[in-house]
Amino acid sequence: MSTVLVTGGAGFIGSNFVRYWLRNHPDDRVVNYDLLTYAANLANLADVAAAEADRYVFVRGDIGDYDLALKTLREYGVDIVVNFAAESHNSRAVIHPDAFFKTNVVGTVQLMRAALDARVDRFHHVSTCEVYGDLPLDSAARFTESSPLVPKTPYNASKAAADLAVGAFQLTYDLPATISNCANNYGPYQFPEKVIPHFVVSVLQNKPMTLYRSSRNRREWLHVDDHCRAIDAILKRGRLAETYNVGSGLEVDVEGIADRIITHLGVDDSFKTYVADRPSHDRRYLLDSDKLCSELGWHPEVDFDDGFRRTVDWYRANPAWWQPLLDRVQIDESRWQDKVAGGGAP
């Protein structure tokens, strides 16, 4: 039996990972450690808390709080830490960059200090493809694990700095660490500021989808269940001090995402409206995941067309989940640049 501490476990990927781990590791216990900031939602795991009271624990805490993190690790005898906790919305990072560096960099450092002092067996840090920068739209290139870190936005830079900090702790203090850099995730329980739920929820409310003018910018899409399986494979078979890219190889531009939603929900193009690009709007991300596939035997299993339809249907079937969250959305994508002009950023 192992005890796994999942930071950010009330968020989108974190809550899906909690579900995945409890389902696939029936002898293990999960401690969900989350500060419950605006994008976190304990409703994501309400059924889990009720059904798995003997195997699931929630602790409200900040990864930047060394004392509480250490107390939690020791109290529950944590063997494995999986660090999802992060500020992650690029548009919000333009307005509030300080929050991103505080949580994503300083918070990760404090959590690693606690993990070292608690002598955990494994520390896995979840990162993003965006640390590598972006690629030209007409390029056939992919990012590998040896690609240089060339972040373009405050969010990207904070995650890249955290990746470097994890590597430094591994080398300097022998922290038993691994890192994964994932493509854009989609699936249920994603906070409605992110593009797919934002677009779906907008249409369901009879409101327009706000596309950036550079709507042909492409993203690689990975179902959250495939991401959870990849982290499991890394924890089981991954080599310490290694980084693994986690991607599907499937690219769809933002215009294509909007068109798929329009088709599936049976509406027309009048639901599309265009707003100015945010500063440093990345053009394209694509990961080379061959290392993960060849070394650890992982492959994505969720077909994008099927996964996308199921995701849209989930939001359509669960307005009681997303409606209470709408007041928490902090950036109006149709107006957020006005906030920058008004002095919201340094």
C-alpha cells in the first residue's frame, strides 16, 4: 500500500488523476492537498469523498507553506508526491504575473523542501509543453525533451523556472524526481475559463465564443485520462531525473475547435466572434512523445473525435456543475486587454 499526495487535486487534471489512481490502485490511499483558489472545486470529487472515505483525504493547504506541507507528508506517511498545483491560465498571467511566479516557482521549491525532509520515495512534477516556447505554423518540427526552454509568457516562464528548480533539486539534494511536460488537456471537470469548456458553456448560454484573431494557431490535444495513464507509467517505470513529453500527436486549431462545437451542438457560425490576440500569443505546440512510448510502453488510447464529443456532452449534461463557477471566471476574453491598458499588469 502506498500513500500518494496529489497537490492541486481539486483542479481539472488533479481531480481526474485522483479518480484514476483510486480506481486503478485499490490498495492505495490518496491525500488531496489543495489551497482551493478560484479554479479549484471540491465538487469535482464529492462522490469520491463519499464513496472512498477510508482511502481519500482532503487537506486544504498551500504548496508554498513548507510547515503545513511537511506536517501533511509526515502525518499521512506519504510515499509519492504528484505536483499538479499551479496557476495555469495564460490570459490571467498577463494581468497577475506575480501570482504565477509565487505559486509555480516559489511554491514548488517549498514543496520540494518538504518532500526532502519527509524523505518521500518519489516526487513527480507536472509541467507543460509551453515551457519550450512555440513553433511556426508551417513547421514540421516537434519539441523533444532536449529542446531548449524558451518561454514566451509569464505563465510559460513560471513553469519553465519550476522545471529548472526540480532538476536542480534532483542534482543538488538527490530528490527522487521526474518531470512530465504535457500537451493541452481536455475532458470533464475543466474550469470554464479554458478554451473548450469556455466555448461550450458560452454556446449553451446562447452567448458568442470569443476566438482570438489568430484563430489558426494550433494546439496538440490530449485527453485527461491518457495523461493520467502516462503519469502512472512514469511513476512505475520512469527513470529518475528524466523528463518525459506527453502528447497525442493530434493537432487542431482554435477555429477547428469552435467549428466542432458548432457542429455537435447544432448551431451556426453566428456564435463565433473575434477579439484581439493577447500579447505573446503562442502559435503552435507539438510534442515528440517517442521517449515515453518507446521506453515506458505508453500510448494514447482516447480517439479525439470520440473524446471530444463525450467532453462536449458532459458539459451539456452538467450545468449544475459549471453554472456556479461562472462568477469565479476572472478574465473576460472579450475585454481583458482593456485591463492591461488600465494598469492591471506591472
